[in-house]
Amino acid sequence: MSDFFDNIKKGDMSSIMGKPYPYKDNIKTNNQMGMNSRGSLRQLGKNVDGMIAYTGFLVNGKGASHSGDAGGNAYLLDTGAKCKHTDGTEANRQIYVNNQVTLPPGGLIPGVIENSLKVAKGPMGLFGSFLGPNPQTCRTVTVKTRDINNKRGTESGILTDNDIKMISACSFSNNKNPVTGKNCSGFTLMYDVTEDDTDISKLPDDYIVRFFYGSVSLLALYLIYKVTNKK
């Protein structure tokens, strides 16, 4: 626990905001896609194919992606709070952060929509560990992880039962939620929202919210343009 607060004192914001993921490095440049300004018909075909691939990346995460998907990391984050372990001991509580896109068809735009509804999961989960009833019951679980190099693995950590209930069964190493008993059935969101009436597979009816999603999508297109045209 002391390491957590020591890192904050040193200005390590990743202790609060989580580990950053270099999304721009996961996008292929125009040179890597074989695109350039040559005027031949053959090159024109390659340029068109490249634009289709970039569009595909926005929609399904494929085509112009090094990893074959929209990217995103998944990891355990220390909170600095304590909890009561099921074995009767006092333990250091963690939270699970999953930034991978799980909303079909899996592209950058569906990821923006999904994460905008879950944007406060990391920081709010962190501060909630201090504001919630203490000590909370927790247990050791093994979850699936992914680092900034898109290397997948597993890691064991200590999460509260309340947090575990909110995590998709597909995020656990054995594809089963140890608290709810649910099994991974293929498609599932990063967080279990079966008790939530929000259908995030559709855009809200609020025009302001739709404008926000549209603006973020345009920003994503602009960032891709800047990345692919960098010298």
C-alpha cells in the first residue's frame, strides 16, 4: 500500500489513471499499406485498397491494424485500499481494467462508444475503493491480460466480490466468473451489464449524445490521417 502512495507522491499518474496504451502505434502507416502519390493505375488501386482498410479499422478493427484488432490493454491496477480476503487475512485491493473493444463489430468507433459509457470505470473504481464500505470481501482471481505490445497472458490479483460481479466471465482465465458462476458464452462485453437496462449496441436517442459520438469519430479519423501522413 505504501508503494501506491509513494508513486503518487512522485507524480506517477498511471497509479491513478492506469497504464496508457499507444493506439497510434497499432495503426499501419500509409507506407506500410503500400500507399503513395504515384500516378499509375496500379498505385491508384493500392491507395483505394488502403483507404478501405483504414475504414475497416474504424468499423471492425482489422485491415490497417498491426494486432489484427482495435487494440487496447488489460491489466490489474493497485488501489492502495485494504479488503478482507476470503481466507480471513487483510489484503491489498486491486481493480481490473480492460480497454479492449468487445462491442461488435470490434472497430475503433464501437470502442469509442463502449468506452464512453465506461470511461470512469478505472478512476471511479479506484476512488470507490476508498469511499465504499470497508472492509469489503475480496478474493484472489486470475484474469486475462494484454500489454502495450499486444502480448496476451494471465495475471492473478485480489478483487472485491462486488467488482468481480461486474466483470465478464470471458475476462477470467477459466472463462468463468467465480462469484456469479456465469460461463463465457462467446460474445460478451468487457463488463457484465446484464442487470443494466442500457443497450450500448445502439446509439442513444439524445441528439447531443449522438453529436458527441459523431465528433469523437471525426476526431478518430483525423488522428488516423495525421498518423498515416507523418514524415
